Amino acid sequence: MTAKLIHGYEVVIGFETHTQLATKSKIFSRAPTAFGAEPNTQACAVDLALPGTLPVMNREAVACAIKLGLALGSHIAPVSIFARKNYFYPDLPKGYQISQFEIPVVQGGEVSFFLGDEKKTVRLVRAHLEEDAGKSLHEDFIGQSGIDLNRAGTPLLEIVTEPDIRSSEEAVAYAKELHKIVTWIGICDGNMQEGSFRCDANVSVRKPGQPLGTRREIKNLNSFKFMQQAIDYEIRWQIEQIEDGHAIQQATVLFDPDTGETRAMRTKEDAADYRYFPDPDLPPLHISEQWVQEERAQMAELPRVVAARYVRDYGLSEYDASALTQSKATMIYFQQVVLGASTPVSPKIACNWIMGELSRRLNLDEIAIEDAPVKPEQMVALLTRISDGTISNNAAKQVFDALWTGESNDVDAVIESKGLKQMNDSGALEKIIDEVIAANPDNVAQFRAGKDKAFNALVGQIMKASKGKANPTQVNELLRAKLAG
């Protein structure tokens, strides 16, 4: 498919995502990783880089890397190397960061996702283990800065893509899919506000067919909303600069949500500037095939596998199946609805309601599906009353609203109290239809002359006469039979 152009320019985006691993201790020490502690209370001698200390690899961090590699279809290197990435910053105690360079633990792989109903795939270059730095705290009101080393040594997996992304919308869809995967397999809590899932977007623009443009890296994007805003602004800024005759300089930039603009923080370094060399204190990391298979056996069914099963067993589209597996909680809710009914509930109808009305209300009230006021058993009862013809879809929305607001927790009670039962008495319905036919001879003549819109007009009159209680399916069948007579 041809890439979307903006003012004649093609957008090229690559992603680097720092995923904080859900381990109890740090990657090279036994210090805890809990968020929110008092500054400098969770940094031990190893994290502070005191003389004589040596790093020791955290086995659980490696297990997390293996799980990610399995989830992304990557190659898991049997031997990988740790390196020292040398740079100076106040919150980096050692003056270097222990990371991986030439031989990372996870190599290749891909992430597939839907943008609308179009399936996209982003190729991965690598995912490597590394330690996090500390944090600089700037207190403007006293004009001083402080260093908190609680985060120093926290285990990270940096996941790097090829420059395959072509728009801010694709970038957000990719980031959401990756977020879903790392939280699904349990290697990261995904809390973007606390910095557990931090994204850097490398953005450049070029004329179609030209070499890649000079990229600028937008650092530490910690919400999907800001991610799209930052990338869109950066694209516009770069195009304006080029059109005005200015060259783009490689740089690291930050996004300011208050102004909606990016601003340069520093010129961007290349790998050579970091003077990588193998860390002499850490031996090569060896991962046996047995260890990989042990981790594979313990992993839960992956979202793409669950989605494929929904397509195969329930006849859902790939798009619907992907939407239902956007989180474990959504998958569990759907499963409880489809499998929890004494009489079968249509998986397609269940999907439509979960991804439609339920998702709309969850987004409106900003709550998670596990906290939804309408529980799976209530959704089962509601869908059952739609399927057996007791209520129409429109009436069902009124019942849903009553359940959501806590007016009642009983579907049948709401139907009775609001008088929402459909009219299924064919005798009473035929009487209304006869009256509508008699009162609308022009519409009847137009329908018999081949104008289908006239039929819809008659149906509307019948529904109005029945105060919306007539069963639409029954109305259509009886009306057609009478008009054909």
C-alpha cells in the first residue's frame, strides 16, 4: 500500500521502548524496585557504584527477556554480551550504563496490529537488557536540583523497531499493541505515568524515493495522547524547516504538553560517541534451549493465539478478535459472557455489545472493564432477552443504562418496570399493520412499483403506532407478506 504523504513528504518513524521489568529486585543487585519510596532509600552499594562492588545478574530479568522473545517470534540468543555505555550525567553513578550492544539477548521479531480494519506489521531489530539510570529532580522554587538513585539499576528491556512506521496513528497503534503484549505476559505493569513503559520516537521526513532523512528523537513519551500530539507537531516542524531551506540537525527533543510543541534538549549522539566495550565484570549470558522451553511451557496463551481461536471457533473477523484480546480483562469478560450462558449467546452479538456500548461507557466514565457496573452475568441476561425477542436493541440500551447507573441489577425487573417488552402477539400486530397500510396508500403503491424506501417508511409508521414495542423482524415478515398478497 502506498504510504500516506503529508504536503508531499513521507513520514518515517522508528520506536525505542524502555520496558521496566516486573522483578522484585534490580538487575545487578538485591535492592528493591518498588515505586514511590523516599528518595535514595532503595539504592544499595552496587547501585551507588561504591568502590569494590560487583554486579550479579538477576535471573528473573533474563526470564522476562525470554518471554518477550517468545511472544514476539524473535530469536533468543544462546549467548549474549553486556557492554558499558559511557556517558556522563549526574544521575548515572558509575559514569556508564550497563547495557547490550553488539549481541543483544532478543533479536528480530515483529508486532502486528490493526489500524482501523487494516492489518499492519512492524519489524523489530532487537530487545536488549540494561539497567535504568537514576532521576534528576529539579526544584524550581528553591533553584536547586537533587538526585534520586532509587531507580538506578532497575531492569529494563529496550525494544527497538525498524523504521517501518509511517504516521502518528500507526505509532500509537504499535505502542498500544506492544503495551498489551508486555502486560499480558506479565513482564511489565505497563504504568506509563510511573515510567514503567516509556517510548522514544525517532521521527524523520523525506520525499518519496529519497534516502532516509535526518531523525530527531522525541524522548520519554508517557501517554498515548501525548505521543500522537508530539509526533504530529514534530512532523509539521520538520517539513516547515525543510521548506524554508533549513537542514534538520540530529537531536534529542522533549515534548511540552502545555504548549503542544517539541523543543531540542541536546544534539543526538551516535553509537560511537558512547565508546561501547564489553563489561569486564559480567561474563557472557548463556541461555540454554531447556530454559527457553521451560519458560514457553509456563506462559499463558498469547493474545494472537486467542484471537486466532476466536476467528476459527466463533467465526469472528480478525479485527473483532483482535479487539477482544486488547487486554486479558476484556478477553475474560467476553469468555464469561459467551461460555456463562445456559442458552447459547451469539459470540458476534456479544462482541458487538462489549466493544460497542460497554466500551463506550467505560471510556466515558474512565474506568477499567474489571470495574464495569454491568457484570458478565447481567450482560448474558440482557443478550438473552434480545435473542429471544423479549426486547429490541433500542430497548436493550435503556436496560443497559439502568444497570449501569445502579437503578437495578435485574434485567427482567427493568424490562417490566419500564414496559419495554416487544409486541410479539401476531394478531395485535397484524391489526396495526392493516391500519398503517390503509392509511398510507401512496407508500404502498410506491413499494409495489419497486421503491424500497417506501417499505422502510411503512415500517417506521408501524413502529410509531406500536410505540416502539413491535418486534422489527416480525414486522418485516408480516408487512412483506401482506404487501405481496
